[in-house]
Amino acid sequence: MYDLTGFQRDLLYVIAGLEEPHGLAIKDELEAYYEKEIHHGRLYPNLDTLVEKGLVDKGQRDRRTNYYTLTRRGRREIKARDEWEAEYVPEDFEA
């Protein structure tokens, strides 16, 4: 996961938290988090990168709608990232 951008990591976390989300559902979640519009030209190339890296699978619902799921590797990478973060940020951390 070290070679991903922050945006790509955020994509992984959103996909992990939703049930087979399609691109627009992912876009809506990220727009709510970032509080700004996410353009298709940013979203879909980054999703394709995650597919190419073997972290995400892309399926097809119909001719116009794709959905995304984490691969086993994608789940392992999130778990490893969570463990790494836990080394530095304790569970009872208060901001």
C-alpha cells in the first residue's frame, strides 16, 4: 500500500465499507468526505490503477454499470495498514 496515493487508499477504504459499490456510489462517498466534487477523470483512472495492482476486482452489473470489490490482496493490504497505524496511533488517541 506504500506505493498508493492518499486518494487511492481512500478508494480502497470506501470499497471495503460498501457492498459491491458502483462508481457513482464511491464518488458520492468521497465527495462527502472531501467536501468537494470528484471528477470522473480522477475517479475512474484511479479505480483502474487499483484493479491493475490486484487490489480491487471490477465486475459488470449491466452494460453501463461496473461494481468494485476488494481482492484478497486488497483486504490483506488494509489489514496490514491498520496494524501499522496502530503501532503509532493508540486506540485511545484523542485529537
